[in-house]
Amino acid sequence: MLNYVFRRTLLGLLTLLLVTCLIYGLIRAMPGSPLTLSIMEMDPSKRLRPEDLEALRSYYGLDKPWYVAYVSWLKSVLSGDLGQSFLFKKPVTTVIGERIGPTLLLSVSSMFLTYLLSVPMGLYASVRYGRADERVASTVLYMLYSLPSFVTALLFQTYFSFKTELFPLKGMYDSVVYNGLSPVGKILHVGWHCVLPVICYTYASWAYYSRFIRANMAEVLQQDYIRTAKAKGVGPMRLVVRHAFRNTMIPMATLVGLSLPALLSGSVILERIFSWPGMGQLFLDSILNHDYPIIMGLTLVFASLTLLGTLLADVLYAIVDPRVKLH
């Protein structure tokens, strides 16, 4: 297995190099540049001289071809420096570090609720397979999975924020109220702001995982060893939980590994709707403002997590299924 992990790591580094090179070339080909933002912030009564414009181009590294600038960026990354944000005037690592917490707050809560709800729901649907209540539950899950999360977010805001004012409309917290609260009160305050975004993050994943477990359980329950266990008088709950569900964990291991990038990638649309200061919102703002260092920093993080998640899925698959050998 170590040999396999080593080879996959080398392949992942090569893939990461190609991905970052491609993205850097694409963002440099976008219309506009960071100079657009800098010129807009200047005093309109003062005209920018050609030498000043050239100095700005040199400051942002726009006076070099994109492939030369990419090599310079790559050297900085290898030395541990992701550069300085054009928009926030801070180091890229600082800006990204400030957004990791809010994103993890939503993604980890959503993932926890997804597994907490989907496993018993999937097992229940497997036990009640073909009956009326199971068909109704499967239909509801299918409808939830088909419902776009941004539509749900807008409906929630309309009803729960505008009409009933039960939940906050947007933001992670209200700074005026937040600063005067106790530590426990701050946690509850932020948690109250999390309710609607977490629900919008969770329901589609819950529906998908529940149907995924039910589909795999339906296949496993047709195996010969299950019929043998039934013939020996094994009870239905023990049969489903102890014998069938353990084998269902094999394909689920792949999903666990592939869900790793989602922990930090966030959701651009949902974070925009709820004005949540997460990674998805940061990615959109950096693209709109041509903040090349932030775009490349986020690309590096997301691509690394994707490659790591794929490797983790393969390793977990080999761990839970002894028949799989990694060479």
C-alpha cells in the first residue's frame, strides 16, 4: 500500500502543477485586471500618468507574460508564500485563514447531520422496502434531492426572515448584539444564524445518502449469505444492521473520501444569498475583483483537497474491503 500511496502522491503533485498552470493562464486571459480596481479607487480629478500606470503593472506583475509570472508564483508557493491580496491588502494565507472557520461551521454541521439522519433513514427504508410508508418516504427524498438549494434559501428568507422574523436574514452574527453577549450567548447567537444555511446545505445530501444506502442495502439483502442468516433465524434488525449494513459501508467509504473537498469549498450561491463570510463567497469576490493571488491560493487549496480526497477514498476502500489490494 505504501508503494501505491507514493505513486499516487507523485501523480497528484503533477496533476496539481497542471491544474494551477491552467487556472493561472485562464485568469490572466480574463477581461480586465487588478489595475481596474486600483484606478477606480483613485481620485478622479487626478489623471494617471503613463509611468505611474507602468509602475502599477510592474507592482502587480502584469508586465510579464503569464507563464513567466506563473513560474514566479510557483517559486513563492514552494517557499511558503502565497502572495499578497490585491483586494484585502493582506497576505493570502491570512485572508483564507479568516474564512476557513465560517465555512467549516456550516460544512461540518451539515455533514454531521447528513450522516446522523441518512443512516437510520436508509436502514428504515431497507427494512420497509416496497411498503406504502417506504414509497412515500422515497418520493419525499427524491423531491428534496431535486429541489435546488438556492430556491429553498430564498423561500426560507421570505417566510422565516421577512414574514415571521423568526431567523436572521443574513450574516454570521449581528455585531451590535454579538459584542455585548456572554461566551455562551455568542455561541447561541451564531448558532441561530446558522440554522437556515445549514438546513439548505443538508437536505439534498441527506436525501442522496439515504437513497444511496437504501439502494445498496437492497442489493446486499439479495445475497446468499443473507438468505442463510434468515434460514438460521437471525432477527430482522440484527440481519440488517450487523450483517447487511457492514457490507454497505464499502461503497460509502468512497463517498466519505470524496466529500473531503466539500468541507472547505463552501457554496458560492448559498454563501452569497446568506452573506456568509466563507470560502465560496471569497472565491466569488476574488474573481469579480481580479484578485489573482486569492484565486490561485483557493485553487491550490481546493485542488489539493480533491486529490487528497480521491486518494483517501481508495485507501478507505481497501481498508473496509480486504479483497481489494493496492499495488
